[in-house]
Amino acid sequence: MSIHPSRAKSALLAACSGEIRRTASFNTKDMNHAEVSAQLKAVVETVLDGIVVISSTGVIEHFNPAAEKQFLYRQEEILGRNVSELMAEPHRSQHDEYLRRYIETGHKSIIGRGREVEGLRSDGTTFPLELSVSEMRIGDEIKFTGMTRDVTDRKRAEAEAAVSKALAESKSAFLSLMSHELRTPLTGMIGMASVLQNTELTSEQKDCLNIIQLCGNQLLNLINDILDLGKMEKGELTLEEREVDVRKCIEEVTELVSPAATSQQVDLAYDIAGQAIPSILGDSLRLRQILTNLLSNAIKFTSACGYVHVRVSSAPKQPGLVELHFEVEDTGIGIPDESKSKLFRAFSQAHVSTSRKYGGTGLGLSICKSLTEMMGGSIYFDSVVGRGTTFHFTILAKTADGPMSEQSREAMKRSISSEDCWTLQSGQGMFNGWSAAVIDRQPVVRSMLKSWLEIWGMEVAEYSDPAELVAAVPVAARIVLSSAITTEMRHLLSDARFVFLVSNAD
């Protein structure tokens, strides 16, 4: 069957003009019919969706270039053939009946609706497509326009996403089940090891028990991390909102990790900028978890005579809302540039050799990232290989209403032990006019102590070792903070109070 070119052109323009006018605007005031037709034809020929125009009997009268690409037919091959040849079963054998019934009864089953169907290419392969069919009349003739869009890529992406989701849910369910099943007997083992430690044991038996407890606690921490990760992936982890004393939280975490710092001869210090961090409403357990992860990593990757320093500052965002900025700085091995992009991925570490030498699973930082984001903040880092790393994280929190609680006020009191069990209580301006000497090999520790003492009203001098102080006579100091106290120092400063700092001496 042949199609007259002029009639096909008229049908095409009439069929597509409504669709085109929704996406294009022409200034036709000064244009003749031929010019308008040329512009409309150009749009039809370049549009990305396929356009197929058929007669009332289903014969194809127009087939634009986009349709050629979709169905792998050239226009001259397909014109004059029945449109059902572009359809897979069952629509192929039923299409002509659809048209006949619609023309006779006006009952619409596919006209004026969009739907997904299977298209059939010239090579016999099928593909998913979105099809919308509209009706038009040219004189007494009925024509139909089909707009087609190949959705193969979208359907593939949807299928892959569904598979990924199913795998993730299965993995989370498995990890959760196994973690719970492992944690119960493991907790019993650790508990019984603690009971055994209180019995009479030989030194060798005590060493064995210590190893059992150490390994058991490491495994328990790993299981807890896996449980947290599973909850986060499923969106089931919730945060508490209770009053949190940030200072107390930092003190407890530094006390928790201090044995590891001492065993590695790493100086550990913290500094709360301005001493004015407010109590907040938040989840102290999760805040401790972030700090413990970051501090443990910092200590683990820092060699002897290095330091780990924690700083925190606050900035009001709006009434009743504050942003806390935490920094954990170390003088460790640093992170190479090629490893930085994958550092916050679950089960990922900077390098395979890092895992072999230092241990760990690569879960900690992934959990820290998720927790900081749940708290309305973010986490990032600066690092130079061989010089160290500083991790920063922020959280947004409501400020606790009302005056500071008695528990928070007690936490403000600082005690520094000396040979005389002398206690120094914090308080702004309480020691105006006093002089102090701070002696420590780490500049960051000296700077931190100096800032504290100056807030309390003291005039402070810094020295990197006791010999510098001895060489600086005459020295006027009522307070001396040092990690090493010599007889010569005591002789020169007989009226001073000496405070021994627990710091790693060379």
C-alpha cells in the first residue's frame, strides 16, 4: 500500500502540532504557511521521542528519525505496513481489534493514556517503551499519533536498584542476627573472665586472662559497630535528646583512652576554647562514640613522643541552637592523597598494609560520618603524610534550658595532683596576680595549659624542659606545672607549689 506524500505530511503536521506547541513557541505573525510547516517539520525530525502516525486501519503514515533508532527500521521500510509489526505479543495480535472497537463504540482502552509496553525491533529483539496515543481528525478521516520513548536504561537502573536494596536488606538482617547471636555468649565469656581475675591466680594465668579480656572486648566492639552499621543502613538508629555536659563527656573519653596513650608514650591533652561550652540536649553515648573512635585512631597511628590534642569550640547559630566544632589533632603517620577519598567508606582503610600493621576493620570512621550527619553536622580532615592528621567534626544541638545543673558545675572543677595532693580549682580570675611556670616538651600542651592558667588570672611563662627554667633565674613563680621535677628546681623555687603532670618524658 502506498501513502501519498502530501497527505502524509498534512497528517503528520496536524498530529504533532499540539504536542510541539507545548514545547516550542514560534513567531508566526510574519511567517507564511510554508515557513511554519518547515519549522514544525524540523522539530518533529529532531525530537528525541519517537513519533508514529497511523491511519484508522493501523497503517503507518509517518515514522520520524527517533522512531527509526528505537525500532531499527528505516522510514522507507516501515511506511505502509501495519503498526502491529512494532509490537510484541499479546498486543500484536490484538491491536487491530482495539482500533475497530474504538472506532465503532468510542470505548477508549489505550487512546489518551500513557502506559508501558514491549516494543519489537526489526531484528526481533524487544525493549520496554513508554507509549501515549492521541486521536485527531482531518476532515472525515481519523488518524492516531503514537509518542514512544525507549526506557531500557531506566528499567535497568530500577532493576539494579531493587537488587541492591534487597541485597542490602538481606545483609543487614544477617549481620544483625549473627551479631546478636555472637554477642550473648561473648558477653558471658568476658564476664566470667572478670570473675576469674578476682580469684587466686599465678602471674601466667593472670596474663592469659588479660589477653582473653582484651580480645573479647575488641570482638565485642566490632560486633557493636556491625550492629550500629546495620541499624544506620535500615534507618532504625535513633538519637536520644538529654542534657549533655560536653566537658564531662570529653574528660570521660580521654580518661578511657589514656591507658593506650600512656602505653604508646603519646601525650594526650584536651582544650575547651574559652571554657564556655554550654550544656546541650543530645545523645551523649553517640557523642562519646565519635570521640572514642577518633581518639583511638589518633593514638594508634601516633608513634612515641608524639601527641594527640582535642579541642572544642562553640558558635551560636540562632536562639536556642548552637554548633559545636571538635578537632582531634595528632602527629601520626598521616593519610596519603590517594587514600583520602575512600576513608569514610565502610570496611575501608587507607591501605592494606595499614590494616595489617595497626589492625581495625574500617568501620569506625564510616559510623562517625553517619552519626555526625544524624546530628546535623559533618566530618572532614586535614592530613600531611609524616606530619599528622586533624579530624574535624561539627554537630548542631539545642542548648539546655535553665541554669547550669549541679552536675555540670561539679564538672567545671579541675583537679591536678601533686606530691602534696594539692588541688587547683578552676575559676575565672580566681588567681589574679599569681605567676606560673609551665614545663613540657610538647608546644601544644604548653599552649593549652598556658591558656587555662591565663583564664584563671595568672601570668604564665613557658619552658620546653626543666633546664630552661633553671637557666632563667631569677624566676618568680607560685605555681610550677611540669612533667619532670628536679631537685635544682625545688631549690630555686622553694616558695612555689609544684604540680606533677603525667606526661611521657624522653
